Amino acid sequence: MRPEPENPLERRLLAIIAAAGLPAPECQRWLLGRRRDLVFAEQRLIVEVDGARGHLNPAAFEADRRREAHALAHGCRTVCFTRDAVFEDPAYVTAALRELLTAAGTLT
């Protein structure tokens, strides 16, 4: 059984991905020693969704940047979408993911 999305923000993002006909990512996957919100494994793309509440303090902000650098050093790109983008601008989220997946050579 595949892990389920952890919160409404992740569920909304999965609905956007499905509605756009994009490949389905894995939810809550452990990758490179850390749990990631969504992972497109074949494309080596990590998607994180962040609400401001958990990421306003300097320690959380720093940890996020370190996590992204670690993933990049191992050949994985990370894209982060805010709560506002996911709920208020799904067209932007869809376009960004489509571009990233196309650049990875999996969409035409």
C-alpha cells in the first residue's frame, strides 16, 4: 500500500496533478534519508508543499535549504509550492510541474 498524503495541502496538490494528466508521484516517500512530501522518482523530482506556519522560523528555513542542497548534490531537484499557490493558482502549479517533467524528458 502506498502512503497517503499527510494533509489537505498535499491532497489538493495531488488533485491538481491528476486533473492535469501528469504522472502520479509517490506521497510521503523516504528518499536520501528524509521523508519527502511528493516524489517523481523516475524524474528525480521532489515536490514540497509548505504553509507559512511551519517555515517562518529561521531554523526551519535553514533546514529546508540544507535539505534541498543535499537532494541536489545527489541528482534530485526540489520544487516548493506554497499553500497560496496550491489553493489560489493551480494553473501556475500545473505549468511549473509540466515544465519540470518535460525538462526531465518524460513529457512531450
